[in-house]
Amino acid sequence: ASRLLGKAVLITGASAGIGEACAREYARAGAHLILTARRVDRLASLAKELKAQHPSVRVLPVAMDVRDRKQVFSAIEGLPEEFRNVDVLVNNAGLVIGVDPVETVAPEAVDTMFDTNVKGLINVTQAVLPIMKKRNSGHIVNLSSVAGTQAYPGGSIYCGTKHAVDAITRALRMELVSTPINVTSIDPGLVETEFSLIRFGGDKERAAGPYAGLTPLSGEDIAEAIVFATSRRPHVQISTMQIFPTNQASVYHFHREQ
Ligand code: 8X3
């Protein structure tokens, strides 16, 4: 039987992309789900679909903007009894805005990226970690990126947020070294989700650019890796998984069919 059977998994940014794919993979593994996102209507329909497919799986949609610390804490504190013991936290919520250089990037974009990708991740981690500590078990998965170890022009702020996530994840693993809690960093390259569409403000043509001429990863590819990382025997801590499409080798190296 799956080691995840009956475990409670909390996923941020679960309404689309990698988060939604994680919801599907964890449901398949028999885990109960706490799905959080701002777009609660999308969560509700996803929850309905997953419950129909997997009748033994409990799914709780929760409205949560990870930037809103008060909302994060009251949502976690208010979890119903059967969802309260979070076994796995997937800190997935995150985004990129634009490709502006440092010289001109809008302060609102800087705030949105840091508030979501970094401070949001800290908010949720601080709300959930005491539960794991108290139960002396748990697994925290942080979505970093290859942009967490490499930077590229036009990606300064996004790469900065992911470098921060990388540092926070490493420090957290050290802080928890004497506990049974595992900490994993997931570092994907090109994944085709709404990521690029949001980056380019809904411009579909520009959004397609990064994925042209190669087969990018899908949210499902990343979700499979996350489920793998969190379903090893408890003494196994996968620290980092860097995942590229076959035709990518760094943030600069791609092979594209013309
Ligand atoms: C996404 C990787 O290179 O598209 O985290 O910014 S990249």
C-alpha cells in the first residue's frame, strides 16, 4: 500500500499548474488533501472532481492568500479535526511578473514576487511547522527552481526570490536536523503551466516563447517527483531534486527544433 495512504497533505497554490497536479497525484496515492489558493471556486470544482474519482479521499478547499499572514494562521488554526495533523506541506504558491531589468522593474512587481514567493512561504511554514513539531513527524517541500541557483537577465527579482527560497530551505533543513521532519527542495526548469502566461500579463504568443521547439515539463512531471520524494521510508531525506526537460541543461542551455 502507498505510504501516503491516509496522510494529510497541504498544498498552496493548488488551483492550477504544479499545485493542481500535486493534488491529483496525492489523491491517487490515497492522501487526504487540504487545497489552498486565492481562487477558491477553482479549488471547489477540483475538490469535487477528486472526491468523485477517489471516494475514500477527503478534500478540503481553503481560501488562502499566502501573503496574508493573518489569514494563513487563522486558516491553519481553524482546520477541522480530521485535517489538522498535516503530514506533508507543499509550499508551491509562487509567480513571476515580467522580464524587466533591475533598472526599471516596478516596485509593485517586486513586492508581489517577494511577498508571495518568499514571505508567503515563510508564513505558511511558520503556521504549519508547530503542528509537525508537536507530532514529531512531517515533511516540508519547497518549490524552488533552477532560478534558485542561477540568474538570468530579466529575471533578477524572480531569481532573487528563488535564491531566497533555496537559502531558507537549506537553513530550515539544518534547524530541523535533530527532528524526524524532512525538508526537500524541488528545482524545476521549464514547466508549462500558467507561469509564463502570468509573467507576460496574459499575452499568449509571448507566453509560448520559452516552450517553443522543445517538450517542456508538465505540472504532472513535477508532481510525480514530489510524491516520490515524500513517500520514501521516513529516515530518507531527499534534499534536492533538480528537474529539467531533456532539451534543457541550465537556465541558458536549450536545444530547440526549428
Ligand atoms: C522557472 C524557471 O528559468 O523559467 O522557475 O525562470 S525559469
